[in-house]
Amino acid sequence: MRSSPRLVIVGGGIAGAELIRLLANTGFEISLIEPKHQIECQALYPDYLAGLVGIDDMIAPLDDFCERSGAIHISERALDLDDGAVVCQRSRVEYDILVIAVGAEQNFYGVKGSENAFSVNTFEGTLHAREFIERESPDRIMVVGSGLTGVEVASVLADSLESSIYIVEMQDRILPQFPERISRLVERMLFERGVSMLTSTQVSEIQRDSITFADGTTLDCDMTIWTTGIKPTQFAENLRLPKKRGWLLTDPYLRAQDDVFAIGDCAWVEIDQKLATKTGIEAERQAKHMAENLKRMIRRRPLTQYSILACTENPVALISTGCGRAVGVYGRTCITIPARLLRAVKIWIDKSIVSRYR
């Protein structure tokens, strides 16, 4: 390996940006391949929908951050890998070590009329949804999906609008990835906010003014917000690397193959029968572990195994539940008080993610 190894990071989301921040001035020649010019915090998108935060709270300039960190920002879309290089739209970027942190994309599962739904999976989609709400003042809003994003979107909109808010969930309870006790607790909180919940209900088609379910029934609405499901990006799909269910399969060192590593939502991280959740908590932890292991590599020391914190069997989260409140979840433990302090902590954490890159 060269005295200054060429580290190439594909993806400038939180995982990629955190890795750059932690490796600044540590002896690597860092190049970031990312077509966007800003770092974005998805955790704040629901709050932006309700006008609780501004655009500046959610983004940080990527070019300035890279310049301060000694990294080169290549504003192109990565297309494929070829013999120790990343093939981009206009260039070819060679690497000694590659870290893939391209995140994931919204998955509409082939639902007919999905183009009529709004999404808060991207910054642009969130801005579009907010503009529609401000312009049209929708009376009835359908939120499809009751994971963390769906629950938070429904909560903040129920507080900020005079609209009827519905959650549509295919499973028999909301927050199906969490223990049932926590699902029932949050369901009661949403009910108190006036949110209607349609569980065991599958969407088959979305129209501009209505939504149709698998049983053939139709419900009129003025807006549909899709929050359920993610899938690998096109770049990740193109790669001839080991995969599991389409995600880049890593070993306990977050390595996909040889000197190629994967972190964040694009990676399938399963260690000691624990499967890491695709959450901001895990993305940050994986970036920090990756940074330490890369420092070990440059010193020619052996890598250390990653330890998963938030796994499918032990979820970890702060969930906004409306009225300036939140609940904390750690495995099967649910912390409900002090609810307003928990919400303040959540907002502080989310905002601090962006501020560290300014």
C-alpha cells in the first residue's frame, strides 16, 4: 500500500460524511464521489413537513466541508467498479481502499399510481411535499407505512394541520419492527392526537384524489405520503459483489470484498446472528468503526470486528409522538418520561448531525 493510501468513498450521506470527518488529516488521500452538493439529514424531514425546522437545519454545504477536511469532492454519479477504480459519468477514480456508503432508495413495490404519492425519503421530495401542503391545505392525508418515518410524519402533521390524518399499514399493528408493547403504546398516543390507523390494509393503487386497497375499497384523500420500504440503489445493484436480498453483504469487519467496504443503509451487516437496522444510529456507528479500522490498516495492524448496537431484535430509537413529546426505545424497554425532554434531546441530536459538517 502507498505511503498515502487512496481512499475513495462513494456516497456523501451521513455515513460517508462522518467517515471523512473522522479521517481528516490522518494520512489518507480522500476522494468523495457524490453528485449532490450538500449533506442532508433525513431524520429532520418529518419536522420540516410541519414547519418545525428550516432548510438550513437539514443541510450542510458539501464542497466547503470537503475542502476543510482535505478531501476531493467529485461531483459525479458512480456507475460501476472496474479493476481497482470507480467508473463515474465522466471520469475514472482509482483507489487503494473503497468504502461504499450510497444509502438506499424508496421502494414502491410496483404499486400502480405511485407517481401520485409524495415521498419524504429525499430532500427534494420533502420540499415538494411541504410546498403542496402549504399551497393546497389538504383536508385528508394518507400516510402509507408505519415505521419510524410514517409515525413521525403522522404525529407532526396531526399537530400542525387541521387535516384528517390516516396511517395505512399492511401488518396487523403499527411499528411492526418494534416489540408489540411499544407498538400499542405509540398507537394509543397517535389515537389521542386524532390519527386514524388502518392496519392489515394493503394499498393497490394511488390516485391523485383517492387511494385503493387490495380488497377493492377506495378512500378519498387529498394527499398520499409514502413512507414504507427501501431498496438498494442502482449503483449497488450493478456491482458484482456478494449480496444478500440485494444489499451488499459484509463480513464482521464491514468488508464486502478485499479492499472494498460497505457501511450504512446499502450494507447487509449481520454478525453473531444479529442483523443491523438501517438507521442513522447504525450508519454513524459503522462510520466510526470504519474510521478506526482504516487507521489500523495504515499502521498495518489487524482489523477489529464491528459490534452492532441497533439490531432487528434490539431496536434503538427516539420516536416523536406529537405535542412536543417523544418516547425512547431500547430493545423491549420503552422510556416515556420526561416526554418533552426526550423530544428536545431528539431534535438536538438531529440538528447536531448537520451542524458538525458546517
